[in-house]
Amino acid sequence: MPIRIAVIGSGPSGFYTADALLKSDADVEIDIIDKLPTPFGLIRAGVAPDHQSTKRVARSYERTAQDDRVHYFGNVEIGGDVTIDELRDCYDAVVVAIGMPGDPPLSIPGGDKEGVIGATKFVGWYNGHPDFANFTPNLNTKNVAVIGNGNVAIDVARVLVKTTAEMAATDLPGPIGEQIQSAPITDVYMFGRRGPVEAKFTNVELREMGQLENAVAILDPDILPDEVTGDWSDRDKRLRERNLKTLREFPDIDPGDKNKKVHFVFYAQPVEILGGDTVTGIRLEKTTVVDGRARGSGEFFEIECGLVIPAIGYALQPFDGLPVDEKTGCVTNDDGRIDEGFYAVGWAKRGPTGVIGTNKPDGKIAAAQILEDISEGVKPGGEALKALLTKKNVRWSDFDDWQTINEAEISNARPDAPREKFLSMNDMLVVVGKA
Ligand code: NAP
């Protein structure tokens, strides 16, 4: 009998696991289960809409999904429709590839005020994730504070200041683009609690901020160090030198008649979100970096703003029965092994770091572990899952359904755009007759 494997989650880590299993000589059947009818996880709902070339990797996942040994079960929520124990009863191995779809709390006074919107939620919203179909952020503000100096912070800042023309050939949903363009936002502040050398954004993303049609990158050049000091690997040092070079060039760029600004404010840690029920500003403390860590200086300043977007990482959203390591925030695992026949990959395994390709080795490791631990399949697999879903009245969607949704989105696209995303589960399911 084939070894029957369920992969929970259809993002990069799930697909790389399926791919590695297919490439082995083993007799395997793989079912990829996702709560959405649309596959590809963060490729669809996390990668910025104006980074279409990054999204092309989904083509290789599509080939994996079309292998006869792979089946897609969309619109199925593990922990909701099906418990993890029920799933494990159906499959010889279960792989958790659910990423980290939540926002960590901004643990400062006022961090839960209305108008503080975590980047996961904000990015999910502008990427048309159906979880946020009924969510409308209040963009009625001149100033926006983005907390964090990672690539997500840069993505958010860039999407907020790009012009309609710059966003034309993207899959930013039309109604969301209109909301952003009609907002009075002129100034986006990106606050880094450490310095430019410690910033985590990568150079391609940073350079884009100097090439925007209607926004200029602002910073105080005096805070830029002459050289990168500290304990970095040669590669890291080179990357940081490149960022410093780019930042040094920003003040020399002619602002022309650009009327939006992205302020890079380093050495500034948020200490309080100001306002009553809703945000009216943010209070920050100037810092110095000591032994690689931000240390408060006792000197404070405030910026008025109506929207604060913490882009400070991601948090796991575990379902019942998934052990969580409180210290790391990841699924409790030993290099991916959770329990007998139970594995974790990607961010759920090792936390929210790295690029898409970083998930590839996770998939290879999980595939090797599964084939090492299980020599022959004994569980019924997809047929048992289908019976269970039918019994529970869950209407799952398959990969053909995704292709129908995909074609409909492509044909609904405005000129130049690759697609016009459906914004709600219901709209997607109507297209495939499963609403
Ligand atoms: P990240 O790279 O870890 O950046 C998080 C930022 O938040 C850091 O600047 C961090 O500062 C700051 N931070 C964390 N906690 C904070 C707090 N309590 N107060 C103030 N600042 C705080 O995470 P990310 O931007 O979410 O990105 C996640 C991963 O996805 C990264 O590997 C990223 O490169 C990748 N990604 C890549 C792209 C791309 O390639 N274009 C796009 C998006 C995401 P410290 O450094 O001081 O901790």
C-alpha cells in the first residue's frame, strides 16, 4: 500500500514537502489540505501585489499539484471541520505546513487601540485574503507609523505610497487600490528600534524606496555610520554595507514634485500608542545599540498619526491538538518531528524567517523523515477523508476548482493587471458551484 500523507497548508513549505516526497522512489499519495479554495499561502496572500515576479514560483507548485499522486482539498479547516486526531486516523503521516498567520501583540501601553493594525492583517487585507473580507482599515490619516525594519515593513510602506499607475500591473484588488489612493496619507514613518546596520530589510527592497514615482525616502544622513562594525559574517557584512550605501544615496535623490514621504527613522523604539479609544499618535524613545540590542536613552518624541502598523513578525495560530513551544512560538518539534507520524515544516517549524526558497530544505528533511519512519502505508488516506467530510457536510474544493477560480479571476482583471481576486470565500465558492 502507498504511504498516505496529509499536508496541512498549501504554501511554499507544504508544496516543497509534497515535491520532495514525489521525487523520492517511494510509493506515496499526498493530499494537500487548505482552509481556502485558493492554494499557495503567502505567495498569494503575503508576497506584495507589486512583486509579481516573486509569485511566479507558484507555477512549479502547480506542476506538483497536477501530479496524479497529489490531491487538493480546499475549504477544509483542520481544527474546525476536521480534528487533528481524525486526520491522523486517516493518514500514515501528517505534515503541518500552516506558517504563522497571526500578528504578535504590540506589548506597549495602547498597543491594542483601534487603529493599531498588525501587518499580517493589513497585508492580508490588501492582498484580498478572504479572512479580511469584512475588514476595512481606517486610512483617514495623513501620517502612518509602521513599526519594524524588515521586508514586511517596507512592503507595507511601499504599497501605501505607490501611485495607481505603479500598481496597475499588480493583483492589488481594485476596490482596495481605490481606498488606498483616495486616502489622505502623505507621510509614512518606518520606525526601527535599532540602527540602519541592524535593519533586516534586503537591498533590492530598500532600493525600490528610492525609485518611487510620487514618494521620496527621507532620513537623517548624520545617523549613518561610516562603516559596518560588529560581529557579522562576511556575507552579512556585505549586505549591510550595500544597505548603508543605498541609504546614503537617498538624501541626494531629487524630490522633484513628489508629494509623499517615507521617513526612515532609526534608533526609535515605540513606548506608547497615544489617543483615547482610537489612535492619535505614537510615542517613541530614542535608542542606542549596545551589544546588538536596543537600549533606551530616556529621550522621547511623539508623532501624530491615525494608523499604526506593527510589522514586527508573525505568530502561530495553532489548532487544538497542536503542541506549541511557548519559548519559540513554534510547533514543538525536534527538527520537524512532532510525534509519531506527525511533522512540521516551514515557519511553523522554525519561525518566521528566510525567503521562499528557505522552505525547500524543510520539505526535503520532512520527506526523508517520513520515509525513514514509515516503510509501508496502512491508513486509508483521501477516501477516508472524503467520507468524513461528506458525513460532516463539508463541501471541499479540488485543484480543478482552483483552476476555475483562477481563470475567472484572470478574465475579471482590469487592463494590465494579472487578475482581479475574489475577496470572499462565498464569491469563490459560487464560481465553482459549491457555495
Ligand atoms: P523581520 O525581518 O524579522 O523584521 C521584523 C522587524 O520588527 C525587525 O526590524 C525587528 O527589530 C522589529 N521588531 C520586532 N519586535 C519589535 C518590537 N517589539 N518593537 C519594535 N520593533 C520590533 O520580519 P518580517 O519583516 O515580518 O519578515 C519575515 C520574513 O519574511 C523575513 O525573513 C523577510 O525577509 C521575509 N520577507 C521577504 C520579503 C521579500 O523578500 N521581498 C517580503 C516580505 C517578507 P529587531 O531587528 O530589533 O528585532
